[in-house]
Amino acid sequence: MGRERYFGMRGGWLTFWVTVAAASDMALYDQGVFGGVIVTPQFLDLMGITGEASLQSTVTAIYDIGCFFGALATIWIGEKFGRKNTIGTS
């Protein structure tokens, strides 16, 4: 049985575009989750950013950037340690 093509691709290009899609999706999903956190008074007080709109936006941007690069890093981490070890399950 040969390798099947998905969306006209296979191999490295398929892996690349699936990873880009997954990373983009998780960044947007995480943005939605974090949007619910960043408005809570408890979080703002804990982080000391109450009333600091510029700092709140910086924290949100850094969170999104971390999510994006974390998702991309799973290409190499998953390849090295395996899928189950990468997500921490047994």
C-alpha cells in the first residue's frame, strides 16, 4: 500500500501545512481562553496590571507568541520523544 496524498500533498509539506494550521488554530483558541482570564479582577490584581491597558496588551501578546512557538516546537519535540511523551500521557 503506497503513501496516500492528502490535499495533494504528502511527506514534509503535508506535515508543515498541518502544523501551521494547528499552530494557528491553537493560537486563536488560546486567545479566546486568555480573553476570559485577562478581564478577571483576581488575575489583574495578582499580576499587578490593574488599570494598565498597555501592559495588559503586552501580556496578551506575549501569551499568544508563546502559544504559537510552543505549537511549532512540537514538530521537533514530538519527533524526538514521541506523541504520547510530548503531551505527557502514558
